Amino acid sequence: MNFPLMPDQASNFARPYDALFFVLTALTILFTILVGALVLFFAVRYRKGSRVDRSGAVESHLGLEITWTAIPLLLGLVMFWWAAKLYVETRQPPKDAMEVFVIGKQWMWHLQHSNGVRENNELHVPVGVPVRLTMISQDVIHSFFVPQFRIKQDVLPGRYTQQWFVASKPGKFNLFCAEYCGTQHSEMGGYIYAMPPQEFQKWLASGGDKKRPNQPTMADLGKALYDRLACANCHGPQDTERGPSLYGLYGAKRRMTDGTVVEADASYIRESIKNPYAKINESYQNTMPEYRELTEEDLLNLLAYIRTLGTAKAPGPVLGNAGPAQIGGANR
């Protein structure tokens, strides 16, 4: 009878998380039995009417109290450090990780590779290669859960969250939504397909399961949208009075009108497009319209294009203290 006690171990996080789980479970069982046995022993031995010599009873014992306080405290700190270390590791993907963009929506997962290949409720990844998931919800809170990988991350509306993993073996693994998200929540699932790297590259180059090679990349789609919205009218290669340049924007530090300094990451760029009133760059006023009609997929494509604009900016006039790559609070 094939009845596994645990899901398959199929990622770099599976073994460390299982080790933490089993040690925590063993300690819980150990102290439950120990405390329970002592309570039962003393309750029976010193029950009312039992013939036990109670003379000279010790009311306190400093060494004993230090022992039963120090040992659980030390074990608790060790377990906390171990769990915190694993938590931090799952939130720090390698810089060279392959990026996949995930949009959760009622009731499906939409996943997109950088080269433009799209998948619904399925994700193909190479074995042995770090994969970074940049995720956002189009409607309500979802949760991206792959039990065989031991990863679970809430997917939130209006905010990018990240999760990463390395698939350690080929196979087909379950994908669930682990946050109740509506009447069809139980149907929001799919599969992760881990493939040998060479097979994955062939699959990706052929356009995925739909076999659409040479389809536009996310950056290509973002540039087409950028041109259609006439963003370059205000955001050219150089800073102007109408708007700052977007060259070298991604990852740069920007100073706002209230004196705060923020990093122009994915969340900042998204907010600057959807709600330019939230943060206004120094030396600019908010003359940029809101683009609330853009979908999360549109925003991810725009982000991919903006990231291709490089780290250097063409020389040009600088407006006051405005940096070379600002976006929020200017015409777009």
C-alpha cells in the first residue's frame, strides 16, 4: 500500500524544512511525555491519604529552577534561530535566478516567462536552476503553495511578493491556492513540471505547450504598450520639465518631495503608474495621469521594458536635485 507520510521532497528547501519540522515535533512529544509523566507520578504518589513522609519538604530549589528554565529557553532560542534562518533564505533569491511572473486571479494562476511564454495553472521549470517568482493578485488574497517544494507565499493585491526555489528532481508536482479566495477556491490549482535543463530550453524555445516560437517577449510587449500610451512624450532619454528620464530608473535611489528616499524597485514603479499621487519626485509636481485601467499583466510588461533601459542615462539638463531616473509625479 502506497501511503506516504509526507509529500515528496522535490526542492532545495524540502529537506531543511522537514528536518526543522521533525526536530520540533520530537521536542514537543518529548516534553509532553516528560511533563505529563511527572504530573501523573506526583498526582498518584502524593494523592490525599497516601502514606508518604511529607516532613522536611523543600519549598524551593534554585538549581532545579534554573535548570528547568534554562534548558527550554536555550532550546527555544535554537529553534527560533533555525526557523528564522530558513525564512530569510527563502526570501533572498540568487541574483542570477530565472524570473517568472505570477498573477493570481479568481480562480486561476497566470504565469509568464520573460521571453513571453505564458502558462495557465501550469509552470515549467528546469531542474537545478534557481527560479524567482514575482507575484501579485488581480483581485483578492491568494497563496502560492507547492507542498513538494515546501514553499508557500501569500499573493496580495497591489503589492509584489517574491518566492524562490530550486527544483531538485524531475517530475509533476501539485500547485494549490492555500488562502480561501471565494466560492471556487478549491478549484484554483495546477501543476509544476520540473524538467531536465536541456529539455526545458527546448520547450521554452518552441513556445511552450502552445508551440508558439518567436513570440514577443515581455519587454517587447511592454515597449509596444509604452509607445501606444505615448509615454516618451514626457519620459525621453533626458530629463525635461515635463518629466524625468526613465533610463537607469530600476534600482536607483529617488528623493521625494517630503525628503524621503526610496528605491525604484518593481513596487515603486507599479505604484507610480497606478497612483502617481502617492510619491512625488523632488523638483516635480504631480501632472501625471493615473493609469488604473492597466491590468497587472500590462504593468509587468511595462516593468520588463523599463528594466531594459539600462543603467546609464544620456546627458541632459538636470532639474534642481532631481535624479537622472525618476518616474512618479510627472507626466508619463
